[in-house]
Amino acid sequence: MSSPLASGAGPIAVAAGLTFAAVDVSRLLAADTSKERIAMMREPPFQVTNALYFVVFIGLLLALVCFYLRFHAEAGALGAVAFCFALVGTMDMAGNMWFDGFAGPWIADVAPGAILAGGSGMLVIGGFSSYVLFALGWMVFGIAGWRARMFPAWLGAAFVVAGVLGYNAGLPPYGIPIGLAMAALGWWITTRSARSLAAPAARA
């Protein structure tokens, strides 16, 4: 019996992708760049939208898992590689966004000098890894997923472009492309399912 997560992969991916893109738009609107960095980080709209950005990363991961549950049987080893790269990169960036959304405002209140001083050491390594792995993960997902015939070439290209732009996904609006690519994947799954159901009825 098919998993409910696999069966709902299309609508879940559409909802997760569109929500992801919408939250990144809200982050762009909430970022008042006319203010100094610390003052901007203390603004409630900025704090709320940054916290929500972490939350929609959870949705992105769920959509990815649902997609793989649905197509893993026909994807083979290459499909597994595509899934694992995207999963690792997204988890790493999600951790970065949790820090920005929840730890960042607290640090801005109690130790603003730490933010103004910039990063060093392990903080730089961790931050840089999230940017690189997120970008690389979705680029590999696009290429390997297409080669494994998990989705058509145009979707593979969309994920590659979204991955390249996603290197800066910590800053709005660079998260929007991956959200739209995931929504497009969900739309493709949904229409593909509809065609599969319509074909036997047409033959009958």
C-alpha cells in the first residue's frame, strides 16, 4: 500500500514551495535596510519573518522526502544520490536559518558587538558549508534527478538554476527560486497523476 506521504507528494510540494517563496518575499519586505544592522534585527517584522523562514525549510524537507517516497522505486541509485545531496544541503542551511531566526535576535539584544565583529573560526566554516552544500545539493538534485528520469529535463534545469541562486538563500530574495522550483515539481506530479488516472478511463 502506498504511503500517504507518497500519495500526497504533489500537493505537499506545491504548498511547501509556494509558502517558501512567499516567506522569502515577506523577508525582503521586512528588511529595512535604511536602518543600521542591529536596529533592523530588533524590529519585530524582521524577527518574525526570519523565524518563519526556518519553519518553511521544514516544509521544503518534507516535500523532498514525500517526492522520494513516491519515485524511489524507479529512481535507482542515481535517484538516491539526488535525494541525499538535496537532503544534506537543505538540512545544513536550515540549521543556519534557525540560528538567524532565533539566536540572532537574542545576540543582537545581549551582545550586539558579537554581530558587528563578524564571524571567525568554526562559525565561518559552518556558515560557508551551509551556503555551498545547499547550492550544490539542489544542483546535483536537478542533474541526477533528471538523469534518473525522476522528472523531466525542464524541472532538472529549474533546480540547477535555483541551486546556483540558492548559494545566497540566506538573503532574500534568493530563496524564492527554490520555492518556485519545488512548487513546479508538485504541479508536475499532480498533473502526471491526473493523466495516469484519465488514461484507463479513456481506453474504457
